Amino acid sequence: MEAFSDGVIAIIITIMVLELKVPEGADIHALRPTIPFFLSYVMSYIYLGIYWNNHHHMLHATTRVNGRVLWANLHLLFWLSLVPAATAWLGETGSAPVPTALYGCILLFAAIAYTILQNAIVRCQGPDALLATAVGRDFKGKVSMGLYVTAIPLAFVNRWLSDIIYVTVALMWLVPDRRIESRIEQRT
Amino acid sequence: MEAFSDGVIAIIITIMVLELKVPEGADIHALRPTIPFFLSYVMSYIYLGIYWNNHHHMLHATTRVNGRVLWANLHLLFWLSLVPAATAWLGETGSAPVPTALYGCILLFAAIAYTILQNAIVRCQGPDALLATAVGRDFKGKVSMGLYVTAIPLAFVNRWLSDIIYVTVALMWLVPDRRIESRIEQRT
Amino acid sequence: MEAFSDGVIAIIITIMVLELKVPEGADIHALRPTIPFFLSYVMSYIYLGIYWNNHHHMLHATTRVNGRVLWANLHLLFWLSLVPAATAWLGETGSAPVPTALYGCILLFAAIAYTILQNAIVRCQGPDALLATAVGRDFKGKVSMGLYVTAIPLAFVNRWLSDIIYVTVALMWLVPDRRIESRIEQRT
Amino acid sequence: MEAFSDGVIAIIITIMVLELKVPEGADIHALRPTIPFFLSYVMSYIYLGIYWNNHHHMLHATTRVNGRVLWANLHLLFWLSLVPAATAWLGETGSAPVPTALYGCILLFAAIAYTILQNAIVRCQGPDALLATAVGRDFKGKVSMGLYVTAIPLAFVNRWLSDIIYVTVALMWLVPDRRIESRIEQRT
């Protein structure tokens, strides 16, 4: 399952760049229309990198898998697979309100799917398992979801605020989940 | 072979989203034309998820591989590789009769290819092997094929009935193949 | 190296289907223009399947790798990566003379690259190694190259004859390289 | 991490060929507009092959990984993911000054990212580790960066000189990093 998920995330992250249109024209001005897409590409790249990082750490701490976990994992990958299209729409419209809100919705659903997957793995492995103690009450996950829920309606008031929130959440997660990492290191 | 197949299915599942056109325009109405494609994307995603799941379980129960198995596997992947294009046609035409029937044909050929692969693996490993006893008479596989055969002509009478049949088959398979899973657990 | 090569071939085989245009229109006639592409897709799929199969067997019999082998491998993957574009051109022009000849050139260069890779691996492992004895004088490889060399100019006389030759070579290789397979089985 | 990186590079290398437009028309003249793209495709293919090769060697010599290394790796993959779009722009404009300079910038940033990754791995493993002694003062890396820095402004004076520099650097790296390779062989 780890290899398959890594594969899917690797493909999503790479396929996203296909949405980057080759500039029409050969001078420096031709690059301008690609800038908003480029910025949203960078943001989505970081988000997918975060998911890959944490997902990778989580699956490493996973020793048992059942059908529920497999489908929770596919559910997460489903929402992540929508990121490239949402990124392209966000970039092409220069972060218009509806695309900005939709982008937040997809991030929110991905975050929810991640939590469901986490719970499915914890339930499958028992409350004493490594992951359960490492995740704890998942404060960072809950804050992220709260911020997404704030950013989505805010896109219709001031879309730049929404973008700032998305960037903030990304920065908050840039460090891989030290809780799991440190626990694993303690054990080995 | 497992890694290659996982890779191919991972790519098919992800490439499918490339068919999702970025909406033209920046408001909520621009999203409307993408809804039928989105729905067919969800259905195909679930189908490919089911194939990945069961295929993965089947290959795990496989200990010996020969040339016949390798080609039966490539044959299955061939039909699965046509799913993205069929999904796009289904979505773009709003489930018109011909695309609906064609979608069913591809599902039918994939199901036949899966059965051929299953038989090739069983024959390669001998009738007493784990997989042979786990698969048994493959009731669920036969029912699915019967339903596809019904849905294909039905698309020209009432295409929504065909779509309902496709969704029903998907739901029927959403649970991974417990027959194999439980046998494996008994052994380990 | 095996995983990387498997990955690249898996991606090439899947990406090829992206060239398959979604039919414009929703009736049975809309499918017609896709038929020539579909046929060339089937042929290229089988060719790439053959390469995957034999390449996989060859790397399994490989125990030592050096820089020369790595680059010989990338060289083979380069020619295989051109197959999707050549297939699309062949299909879209209904097998016109130039695309038919170009398709043969790419098959020829891929075959030459495969031979170079084979020799590089044999040289790296020594003449007594498993692969060296298994490959022998590589009769089938030489016949294929001879047939490609015949088919390329023939495309300008009668392109259907060239297509028949391509199909013949594919059928000739459909069975995985039994020479290596049987030797491996003898040893294990 | 090795499998994920290999996967991403495999996808980037293959996706690049998607930018190769199928010629419009069926005769030999239709091939002409694709020649500049083809040449830039060959160059980028070799560059990505070099990165894959050296990256692969480096990760093989890596025994410990931390969060800093993971992100340094994603940073490198980010710049490599921009290579296909830059290649397409370079090819479509027949190596116009701005695309030529941009191509050099991406190569430069990728080279910097590779150095950062190398340092992060060395710091993570300690100065006595295999990689640290193998890399030494990284003369070849510094020369490459110097050449890129020269080639970028030169594109506005004589773009062909820039292209020659890019090809020269590629040739310089075509051999995998023997320093690491030979040290590893000494140890095993």
C-alpha cells in the first residue's frame, strides 16, 4: 500500500506541472500570464509534499492493514488527485473568489480524509500502538481544518486573506510530523 | 509484476483526472459543465480502486508466475487503460447511449480479463493452492458480468438504468475480496 | 534500476492512451476516426509489453551493474519513450508512408538499444554468467532487426506490408524469452 | 524516499515526451517543426538521466534520513519538475534568448538544490560517513554552476554559445559519479 500511495502522490505532484501552459511568444512578457499559475503550483507542490511526508511517516508506523484502511487511503488519494485541476483553475483565474473557495474545500476534504485514515489505522492497530500515542489528540490537524473552514467563506469577502491562510497552514506543516518521528527514533 | 501492475493502475487512476477540463470562467456557473464528468470520474475511480484492491490481494496470494500469467495481467491492464478515455466520453456527453454502452463493454472486458488472469494464476499454482480454494466458484464475478451484459443493450432503452447497474456492481465490490483475505489470515 | 525501468515503461504504456482523443459527438459514427489510432495503440501496447517482459527477465538475471549498463538502459528507455508519439502519428494519418517508416525506425533503434544493453550486461557479468549462456547468439533479435530494416523502405512501396511485418515481429516475441526463463528455472 | 524520488524522476522524464506535438500532415516536411523540440528533448533527457544516476548513487550511500533531507530532496524534485515545460518552450521558440536563459536558470537552481541536498545528507550522517569522503570538495558541481551562471546572460548575446555550454556540462556529467561508485566498491 505504501508503494502504491507513494506512486499516486508522485504522479499527482508531477502531473500538476502539465497544467503549466507553455508561454505563447518568446520574450519576457510571455512569461507574465504564467506567474499566477506558477505561484499556485508552488503552493500545491508544498501541500502535496507535506501530505507525502506525513503519509509516509504514518504508513511506516503502520504494521497492520485491513479493508477499511485501504479504502480510507484511496479516499485521501481521491481528494489529492483533484488538487492539480483546482490549482490550475486557481492560477488561471488569478485567484478569483469561487476557485479560491473551491481550493480550500479540496484542502479541507483532504484534511478530513487524512484524519479518517489516521483513525482507521489507529483502530486497526489498537490504542497502545506506536501511532496512537504519537498522534495524541492531533492538535495541528484540528487547527488546520478550522483555518480552512474560515478561509472558504472568506474568499468571497477578501480572497487574498484566504490565500494567506492557505500559505500559513502550509508553513505550519512544513516540518514533518515530529511527534511520530521522535517516537520512532526513541524506539529504534 | 506486483510493482509494475500497481504502478500502471496508479498511473491510470491519476491520469484520468487530466481529462477533467479546467472550467472556463471564474464563477460558480463555470463549474456546471464539469459535474457530469466529475460524477463519472468518481465512479471510475471507485472501479479502479476495486481492481487495485482485489488485484493486490490476488497477487499477494500468488507464489509462482509464468509467461501466461504475465500476459493475462497485461491483458487486464489493457482494458483498464481504456477506462479514462471511456470515462471522459461518458462524462462529456452526459451519459449518451453509445458512450454508456461502450463504458459497460470496457467494464465487461476488464471483468473477463480478470477472470482469465485468475484462472491462469490458479492453473500455474495448482488446484490445492491458497488462491484456488479462496476463489471457489467466483459467484460475485459471474453476477457482475451478467449485470454488465444486461446494462450494455439497456443503454439504448434507458441509459440511466445502465448507470444504476454500474453503480450497483461497484457497491457490490467495494469490500475487498474477503474470501482471499480471510484465508490468508487463517494461514498467518 | 529495475524499479526505475519498470516505472518508466509503466508510464510510457499508460501515457500512450492520453493520445487517444475523446470522440467528438455521442453516436456510433463518432467512434470511427478513433479506430486507426486504436489499432496502432493495440500494436504499440503489445510491443511495450514485450519489452517490459523481456527487460524484466533480463534484469532478473543481472547481478552486477555499472555505469555503462545504466546508460545503455536509459538509451533503451529513450527510444521506447518515443513510441507513444509515433503511435499517435501512425494512427492519426491512417498509416501513411512516412509515419509507417518512422514507426519502424523507432522499433529498429529500440531493438538496437536492447542489444547494446544486453551486451553491456553480459560484458559486465562475464561470459560464464547466466545471461550470457541464456542469450546465446540471439537469433530472434537479429531476425527482428532484419525485418524492421526491410519494413522501413517498404512503407513507401506498400505500407500495409510494413504493418504486417510489424505485427509479425510482435507475434514472434509474444512469448517471453524462454531461453532465459528456462535456464533460471534449471538453476532454482 | 529512494522509491518516491525514482518515481518522480521517471514520471518527469516520461511526461516530457507529451510536450512533443504530433506532426500535422503525413509527409516528411511535417516532421521539420518538431526537430528543435526533439533536440531540446534529447538534451533534457540526458540531464534528467544524469540527475537520476547521481541521485540514485547518492541515496544508496545514504543510511540516515531526517526532515531536512526529505525537504531538500523535494526541493530538488521541484526544479526538475519544471524541466519539461522549459524544454518545450526552448524547443518551440527555436532556442530564443529568453527561453534559453530560463532553461539555464532552471538547470542552475537544480544544481544548487542538488548541492543543498548533498550537504543535508552529509550533515545528517556525520563527516566521517561514506558520502562525505566520496564527495570531497565537489569540484565538478562547482564548475557546472559557474558554467550555468556564464550561459544565462550569454543567451542575450549569442544563444548558441549558451546551448553549447549546456551540452558541454551534460557531457561532463555523463559518467556517473565515479568518486562515490569507486568508494562503495572498495568497501564491498
